[in-house]
Amino acid sequence: MRKYLVILFLVMAAFGLKQEAQAQIFNTKLKITVVDELGNVVPQAKVTLYATVSDYNAEKNPVFETTLTDKKGIVTFKKLDKSEYYVRVVKGDQTNAGGGEIISGLEPKKLNKANVVISEL
């Protein structure tokens, strides 16, 4: 009987560790690709996420530090909550600030994707 309890305990412990590992691997992510008006990717653009429209408008309290896009115009934010985010992108005299971007409907524990178009002011 004791042998079966030990086996049951080990199985339950292994199952618990597996769920914890999955939670760490499968967190909610947002992959943003920045493109210009012609559809060309924009490397080295500054991308900032905000949780509220007032923070977006005031450019304060970002969810993460401003991050630069890679050579393919991509930036990925990890470990996000399932909520909407306001995105500001700037590179030189190009920005999306005129209309801004609201990204909502993130699927939990998935890689969500969005494109942001920037243009000259």
C-alpha cells in the first residue's frame, strides 16, 4: 500500500511540474511588425506599449521599456496580460501617433501578431 502511495505522489508531483513548465513556456506574447506606408519593414523603430489611453497620450508609464525592432521590423513582448494595449512607434520623422494603435483581444498563452504602419507626420 505504501508503495502505491509513493507512486501516486510521484505521478502527481510530475504532473504539477509539467503544468508549471507549460505555464512558463506558453505565456501570452505579442509580436509586432512595423512597416512603412509602402509595406517595407522598418528596422530600429522604437516601440512602446501602454496600458491606458491616458498613459499613451501622456507618453508615461509604459508596460515595458521602449524596445527597438530587429532587422526584420519585429519586436516581441512577452508575459502580457489579456487586455488591450496602446502602441506608439517612432523612427525619425515617421510615427503612428496620428491614429495610434489599439491592440485588443489577445489570446492567452499564445503568440499574438499585429502590424503597425508608420508614416511621416
